[in-house]
Amino acid sequence: MLKERVLGCFADEASLLAAVRFARERGFAIDDVYAPYPIHALDEAMGLRRTRLPYVTLLGGLAGMIAAIALQVWGAVIDWPLDVGGKPANSALAFLPITFELTVLLAGLSSAGAFLWRSRLHPTAPVRHLAPGVTDDTFVLVLDPAGAHAEAARHLLVETGAQHVRIDGGQS
């Protein structure tokens, strides 16, 4: 199903932030914002909630820690117990380095994987070129005029200083 979107290209971040705030005040749904570099306070201006990525990192780290301890206990205590200088087979100090490394490894991999999956940045994702220069020096605000008329959204973008405005029938 095709969804109508209105794209506005801006020259600088100040006018983009002003347009985002103005569009939210007027009740327009912001579909996305594209910028060549991170803009402070943009997520707040868009009304985005905080990310849940730290929870994924915590779960990945806990899974790595449990897997490392289970693997070491199974290998050193259950499957192949060795008497090394009279030390206990389940020595916590001996297990510490591997446990730390696997915790950090799985926490990092789960964070990266969740970020790429959620952002739809996987290798098979289709490339979308919204406007020329969007990855170089152009800021793009994409409005979803759901419930409102697309012409009203176009007028709002022109009013806030957009250099180019286009009504697009992008994919939903």
C-alpha cells in the first residue's frame, strides 16, 4: 500500500529544528528526519521516547556471563575434572577472565545486532534516496499528512523555510 509523504529539504540544522517543532505544534506526524550528522535535541523536538537498547545490552551481557560460567563449570568440573596442585575444580578466580570477555563480547554483539535490525540497516535493505545531497549537506524532514491534507503539510514546510518541497507517494 502506498502512503503519501511530504518531503522538505533544509539548508541548516536551525531551520530544520524550527520546522520540526512547528510541525509537531500543528499536529503533523513526523515520519522521519534525515541529517548528515547528529543534531542535539532533535530527538526531543521530534518527541521520540528513550531507546531500549541498554536493555538489549544488559540481556546480551547476562547471557554471555551465564554461558561462560556454564561452559567452564561443565568443562572443568563435570566433564573433565583435573587435579591441578590441589586447587578446587570450580575456582571462581580461574573463571573470571573468560566470563568477563564473553560477557563483553555478547553484550556488544547483541547491541550492534539489535541496532542494525531495528534501524533496518541490514545488508539486504533497499537504498532510499529521498533527495540529492541528503547524505552530504542537506537536511530532510519527512511529514506524514495522515488525517490532514498533503497540501497543508507542503505549505507548512515552505512557511518554515524549506528550500525544496516534494509530495511523494513512498512505500509504507
